[in-house]
Amino acid sequence: MRRQRNARVIATLGPASSTVEIIEALYQAGADVFRFNFSHGTHADHQARHEMVRAVEAKFGRPIGILADLQGPKLRVGVMEGGRAQIETGSAFSLDNDPSPGSPQRICLPHPELFAAVEPGQSLLLDDGKLRLEVISKTATSIKTRVINGGPLSDRKGVNVPDAILPIPVLTQKDRRDLDFALSLGVECVALSFVQRPEDLHEARAIIGDRALLMTKLEKPQAMEHLDEIVRLSDLVMVARGDLGVELPPERVPIASKRILRSCREQGKPTIVATQMLESMISSPTPTRAEASDVAGAIYDGADAVMLSAESASGAYPLLAVSMMDRIIREVESDPLYRTLLDAQHPEPLPTAADAICAAMRSVADVVNASANVTYTTSGTTSFRAARQRPTAPILCMTPRLETARRMAFVWGIHAQVVPDVSSVDEVVSCAKEVCLAEGFGSVGDRIVITAGMPFGRSGTTNLLRVATI
């Protein structure tokens, strides 16, 4: 079952998509990766969905990726007397450590670290930015503010602090439990929420090791100040435009998104564009024209994948949402302008053997009119570097490891196939010819370009380039 497109579709599973029949239908409609959102659901829920995904994978004989998305440090206010109050624009409003129910003049903020982090003149955002407060003064137990944008405030709404780096760990105790559980399931990728600094990635990387890919969700303005270093330390990056748009002015979100995509492309790190992509399809069988254009724009910009959240997790039309995403991607990729833009954005190869080989692979494949680029890889590194080149001919990844094949589901243009271990160049070439024929990547007489690393089985040794005829 080969996708007739390069960019990937990630679908979030939830109450609307938690049977094996629906998951199978979503996969057939175009979902390449399934996201488990650990902000919702129990471990038992996620384990059941994991078993369903693996059952679908076994039925179709194709590797499917699973993304475990950790909740991260959610900051919330306390409760309001009566559950809700109207906060008036221009009024004084305090946040303090008093746990009693709030009023139109104050509410509890059960996060002592915020009292130390904020400074007068900075902003506090409540309820996804619907309410904006300006900090006037603070003590060790209270923050006094002036309401810039008022509105209704109800229990336990979120708090965002766009102007300060908060001294809070990126992994909460809940995240640690969820991470251990996700790794025990054997997920392919773990997403880290609310990263602010490069240092935030070190702890997660130490825990994960090489058991899964590490995805950084870029949703804090502070992370943009260290963008290139954060990208370097990540395996993949998600442009989480929803939360990023809470703390950044809306007009700056598109610019930030393009900066992230450019940095990731230069460093060869797959990028996922997420949040509100087809949001109207939560309740409507068709998207708005603006949403369709938004998805198309991400593909024209060279994103590796686009993601559905509530559309597939809790919406009324999860199957239609995935199908629409698939159709938009295929339509864009059939446009000659798409290839023109990809080539215009093509980064220079980095000064490494792997990039030199993969850049040469792209050029050689164009010269000999190859039907496929074939990478033989154990860790997946060779295939990641090949995808960075955005070659015209499709990429066939051969790997002896099922977990590596599943990881390729996140990456632009890669069709992964599990093959036996090889011990010689002749075996790699023979295997590549057989798999290309079996998977429809060429016919007898077609030429293919093969890359691999020697000695075989050792990560980061891409140093072989071979042209072969099927």
C-alpha cells in the first residue's frame, strides 16, 4: 500500500476514533501516523488504541508511526465563586496564593514560581489569550494587574506568560509517568510540550535515549530566541501554531512558522505543521476555503507532515477530515509550482559524508532518470538525510529494523520496507532490485540509485553510492 504523495498526515485519536474499524478507515483514507494526546485519556485508553493501531499495521503489512504527545507544564488559575465571573476592562485584578474561590477582583494562582518570574510591565494571558492583564506590581504571594482586555473567566483556565522564561521543568511528574508508559508501549516518537530553552531537551533525551525519536513542539516565543540550537537538539519539530498564537500576536505567527520550517529544512529535521488546520471540520463535513489554503500553504512551504487534532479525535467527521487532508496534499504536489518552490528552497548540503552522498544521490538520479532512490539504513539516518534533499525520484528506505521503518512514517517522501540483514554490497543491490519491483518503484530495465553506510549496521556511516539496473 503505497501513498501517492510525499507529505504525511498525522491524525489524533480520541473518543471519535477509538475503534479498530475507524482506525483502519483512517489509515486507508491517508493517515500515516497516529497521535496519542496525553493531555486527555487514561493509560488504559492509550494502550487499547496502541493495540488497535498495531492490529491495523499487521493487517496491511505496512509500518505505521505512533506519536506520544506529552501534556507539559500547564499553568492554570484556581476556581471562581459560582464557577464564573466577569472581569472588567480597565479594572484592577490580583492573582494570589489564597486558595479560596475567586471574585471579579482576584483569583488564586497555584504556581509560586510565577510570582518570582514576572515583572511590572509584562503581560499575563488567561483562557488562551482571551483576557490580557498588565502586571503593575508583585510580592512573593501576589501579582497586582490592570485588565487590558476583560471578559468572562471561569474555573481553572490556562495562564500564559509570553514575556518571561519560567523557571519550571518541561517534564512534570505526570509527564514522567506518561513518558515511561509510552516508552513501554514502544511508540516511535515522543513530543515535548512548552520547550523554552535548549536545556529543556536534555532531561527528556537522557530518559528516552534511542528508544524513540524526540519531537520538540515550538509553542513558546522564548524558544524562537534559541531556534537553531533547539532544532539541532531535536529529531523532529512541530510548529504548534495554536499555543504559539496565544503568546505571539497573530500577525507574527506565519513569520515564526516559516522561520521554523527554514531552520528545520537546513538542518534536515522533519517538520510537522499543526493546530487549527481544518478546524471547521470538527462540526462540518467540509473545510473553509481559507483552511484548505492553509494546509496547501504548509505543503508548498515544504513541511514533512500536517496534523489533525480535534478534527479526528473528537469531531463529527474524522474520516472526511483525513480524506480532505490527503486530497489537498496530492493536489498541491501535482502542481508544477510545488517542485519549483521546493527546488528554490533547497539548502546547501552540510559538510558531512552523509550529506555529500545524499546530495550526489539526488543529482545522479536526475541525470540517469532513475525510477527510485534506495537507502539501506539501520538507524534511519541515511533516509533522513536523503529526504532533506527532496529528490524528484521517490525514496525507498530498506531497513532490517521494524522500529526504524515505523519512524520513517513521519518523514517526507519515504516508503519504508523491512528487509533481512545484509552483509555485502552485492546483497544490498540485489535486495534493492527485488524490493523496487515488488513495491512498484520500477520495472525491468529501470535504473535506481542506492545509498548505504559501510560497515553495515553502524549508524552514521553513509558512504556508499551505487547505480544499478533492475
